[in-house]
Amino acid sequence: MKFQLDEPQGGNSISRHDPQGVWVNGKPHTASVLVPWKGAVQPWPPSRFEELQPAHFEAILALKPELVVFGSGAKLRFPSPALWRGLVEARIGFEVMDIAAACRTYNVLASEGRNVLAALLIEG
């Protein structure tokens, strides 16, 4: 029987989420964050879905992921395609989910070593 650690190859793992925030690598985050599959977790400015701007998605583009998993908060909401047009033009995949599904999907993709980024909208 083979045993191995259940950790993503990139190092970042979302271990918990609730209405107050998410825990990445055991550290709580109570405001919106960008979680790359490897590297530092970064604060993300929007605090409400209605505040999303193209500049928020340009910050994601600068991190050069292959795929973005957007957690739209407690419920599934689709941002206007005009907001994330730069991602499409750069041929970066973009998936929209509620935050619970986004956290689960991110962990699976990160554990496979995929260059995935979770953009998690935490509304306070």
C-alpha cells in the first residue's frame, strides 16, 4: 500500500470556507483574495459583486494562470463578459462557481499541478 501526503504540488490549499472567509494553508482571509496554485495569496479589492471592474480582472491576468476559478460568493452569479474580456483574449480559461464549488474545484486542479488561480469574492 502506497501512502503519500494529500497536498497540492504548488503548495496552496484551501482548507475551509464559511460566510466570513476562507482559510488558505491554515491562514484565515476575511476579504476577497486571489489564490494562485503556487506563490503568495494576494488581497483582491472587490468586496461586493456589484463593485467588479475590468481592472480587477487585469490583476488576475498579470499572474498568468492557465485557468481562473471565480467564486462569486454564496450564490452563483455571472459577471459581465466585458469585465473578463482580457482573460479570453489571453486564452485563459474562466469558470464561474459559487465560492464553495470554487474552493473544491481549485483544490482538485491545484493537486494535479495545474496552473490554476482562485479569484474568491468574499462579501463583507
